[in-house]
Amino acid sequence: MPVKRRVSKARNNLITPEAIELFRRGLELQKLGADEIDYDGDSIEHSPDRLEFINITKRLDWALLRIDPGDVGPLDVYPGIEPYGAELHRASIPRALELRRLLMREVRR
């Protein structure tokens, strides 16, 4: 008897074409160093790439993936990362790693 293959509902709701494209662009910007914060005294000056990266992470994390502000997103983690920060911050790392794994799989397709 055939068995229906189940697909996670969370994956269907969160891993959208827009999320995949934003994640892909975020990875490109990370290669350029746009995820690094540069402080210049009291003012923070952001390059266009840095501003684009900030906007991508806000849209991807908060709107599409429904990650709470202060939690870790898929562009903030990598396989083998050591937990860091406050307890709630550390607790969000496994979910971010799972989202990263799902997004990376879609980017590679």
C-alpha cells in the first residue's frame, strides 16, 4: 500500500521563494563583508551593501521566518557554532540552524 510522504507544515509556511532569494542574497553580501559592523566614534556609517544586508535580515527573520527580535536567524549561524550570549539567545540557535539547513538545501537546487 502506498505511503503518503509527509512534509513539515512549518517548512511549507516559512520556506517561500522570497525567503530563499533573500537568504541567497544575504549569503552573497556576507561574502563581501556586509554583515560586519564598523563603528566610527559615536556615529555609525553604513555602506549600501550593509544597509541592504540589514533590510534583508529584518524582512527574512522577522516577517517571513517569524523569528523574534533578539533571537538568532539563519544568516547569524553556521554549522558547528558554539552557543553564545544570554540563555534565550542560546536557546534560539538550534532553530536558526535548522532554518539555515532548509534554506541552504533550497539554494543549492
